[in-house]
Amino acid sequence: MPRKNSHPTSQDSSSLCLQYIKRCGGSARLSSIHFSIAVIQTLINNNLVKITNTGAGIYVEVNDVA
């Protein structure tokens, strides 16, 4: 009988991270995001978010794709 993996998959974590950023108004300070850098990198690679350095901090923002 195969064991059921109770850990979320990378796709699940990416979706949760994206939802978190959207709930923060579409932008969240990188230091406040408690997801792995691999999850954030996946969102960047899929053009779902972008990184912005405002001078007052580094933010992860939802990418406006129309």
C-alpha cells in the first residue's frame, strides 16, 4: 500500500504563496513571506510575481498580466 505524502507539493505551496501576496494587497515585503525561496522562484519563473526594490525594502508583487 503506497504511503500518502502529507506534505504539500511545490504547486500547492506556490498557490498558497500567491494567495498570501494577493491578500496583502498584491504586494508583500520579502522578509514577511514565510515560504521557501524555491516557491517564490517558481512564481517568478511562471511570471506570476516580480521582485521590486523600493529603496525601503524588497517586495514581491503580483505581476499585472492583462
